[in-house]
Amino acid sequence: MNVDAANGEAPEWTAESRFAIYYVPPRDSAWWEAGCRWLARDPESGEALESPVLPALAERSRDVRSLSRAPQRYGWHATLIAPARCAPGVSLDQVAERARAWACRQQAFTLQVEAAALERFVAIIPATDDGAAAMRRLAADALHAFAPLRAQPSEHDRRRRLSVNLTERQRELLDRWGYPYVLDAFRFHMTLSDSIDGDLRQLLIDWWRTQVPTLGPLPIDGAALFVEPRAGAPFVLAARLPFGGRR
């Protein structure tokens, strides 16, 4: 296997492993440091980190880690291609080769973002309609590029997806693409919390609204190949994918 994580070790890979294509901020950016610290884990180095202390949460005997268990497992990211197993006969190296070729075709840009509530969780999202449309186009391009490499979801996974309230359009997308939140149903977001109550959501949003101006626009200059080695295991960043052949 030619895919090596940042720690120099090839990610564990079996027939049950899944890959995903995520947007991630540059390794040396304030956005990467802030997001990884918030989620208490660097999925590239494997390092455990200390989450920031929010006095308003401490007053309620709560902390950031207790409110962000799900995004901690996935790592700091925004989904472009949702986790999936490889199609029959496809190897992780073939996925990585396709991923690097896809990334070379992309052009870097910056994205104005804000902290907001998406349903019951908190996320970083595009601050403008134009920015949201740009990310939708990027994700759609990735969807078409990686579709031949992704296995269709199992019947169990399909039933699990259908157990939530999908729209008719989302059901169509699930049947065609194996995932309901693609193309016109795609929403770029970098998840910061679990599903939480409204007052806690507002505390997190208020804190992040003080941070976003200091971090500046989000640099959309690369993506990353992530791997879930085993069901329920933390996702690891297996390879960064710089846009436009940038090193």
C-alpha cells in the first residue's frame, strides 16, 4: 500500500474499511489548529489535544469534549465524499491515485464563513450564497469523479438512511448515488458539536463568532483522503490532496 499517514505508517485497511474525501484546512493554518484543538484530536498526527475551556460551559458543569463526541471520531473536516467502502476490485491505492488526479484539476480559493446552527448541531458554514454554491460545485465534481470507486450501501445502511425523514429528492439521490446529501442537497459544513439543546448551541455559536474573525477566510486549497480502519474507529487522515498540483 502506497498511502501513508503523517506518522509514517500505512493506515489499517480491510474489506470492511471505508474511505472518505474531506475538505480540511492547511496543516500550518490557524483553522487547522483551532478545529483540531476544539475536537481534542489531530487526525493527521494522531496526537490527543486539550480542548479550549469555555467559562460559560464550566458554569454548567459541561465542557467542549462532552458536547462533541461524534465529530471527534470523524476529525476536523467538511465532507465532500461521504464515507464508503471500495467497490469490488478497487484498492485504497487506486482511490488515492484518483484523489490526487482529481485534486490537481482543482483551483484554490478562499471562503468567507460563519458559525451557525444546522438543525440541532453547531457548524462552520459559508457566510454567503456564492460561497455555498462554490462548495456545492466542488463537491459535485468530486462526486462524479469518485462514484465508480465507491460501493453502493448495503441494504442495512440503506434502511438506516431511510429511517430518518428524507425528502423525495433525497431518497432519489440515495438510490442514485448511495448518499442523500449530494448535488442540490449538499450543504458544506464543518461540524463542531453533537445534537444539543438550544441554549448550549447558542453558547458554542457565540464563542465561535468571536474566533472566526481572528481566523480569517477559510483557505480552500486542498482536500484529504480519510480512512475509517474499522467500524466505529476514529477516522485518520491518510493523505493530503493539494489543489492544482501545489506541494
